[in-house]
Amino acid sequence: NAGERVEGYTNLLWTLWTALGLGVGVSAEAWAGFWGIACFAATLALLARRGWTIARAAGVAWPLPAAAALAAVHHEWTVFATSGLETAAFTFLGVLGYMLVAPARSESAAGAPLSAPTWGRIANVLRRPVVRLAAAGAVFALASLTRPDGVLLAAVCGLWLLAGRDVRGAIAFAAGFAVLWR
């Protein structure tokens, strides 16, 4: 606004991340553009993985990760991925948090493989529901630091856990969230 000297922002984590890029000598535009595209690609990978996991569990021989394919061709999503804004990072954190809160059946089963070469030790640790839900809480805290509406996503997930009578999981989720918000 003309004459105003105050500049505000609601994307603290993205602003700090962009400042890191400036600190290492990369222009803000190049840094934010690169990371926006990287977060978009990571979100597509998460959606594809979920699609393949669900299709495998259903016994589909040639699974098509429909969500990933549709996201990849969605005009506005690709525009925001390349805009340098925090949208792609927020979306990545939201999808990752959701996948941690509500894993596909074959990913949450204690004995089911999670492609050990890809996930390694992290996958083994995340198979424990309490640890996985605490990690989900931390991811949603990061999403909330990226955009304030991340708090709404976290609240919905916490309520969903409580509605499923998973009090222990909801406490772990809240603790993971609170660690970054204390």
C-alpha cells in the first residue's frame, strides 16, 4: 500500500528458507524457484507411491498413479510450483503429513515391506505408529510454519485420530506438533 513502511508475511518457514539461499549466495528467485519445483516433484512422488501401494493391495497388475498424473498436468498447480511462492512446499508437507497420519494398509502393517532400499532405517522406525504419528505432528507443525492454514490441517488430523479412538496416537501427534511450537 502506498505510504506504508511495514511489510508482513505469513510464510515464516519459506521466508527463512529463502534467506538461507541468500546467505549461501543464491538469488532469492533462483533458490525459491528451484525448491518450489523440487517440492512439487516430491509431492508427485508421494502421490505416485500412494497410488501404487493401493493398486498393489487391490491386485491391479498395471497400476496407474492417477492422483500423481492428474497433479502433474494440473495447470494452476504447475504454475504455483514454478512461481517461487511457498505453495509447493506447503502442499508437499500437507501430503506427507497426511500419508504419515493415514498410511495405506500395506504401509502400516508391521510385517509389510516398505521397499527397504528406498526407506532404509527410517521406514523401520516409522512403522511404529506412535513414532509415525509424532513425525506427522512435526510435519504438520512445519506446514503451519509455512502457512497458517497448516494448523487447520493438523487439527483435522488430530480430530480424525480422536474420532477413531486412537488417544495414544493423538497424544503422540500433538507432542510432535508441540515440539516445534513450544
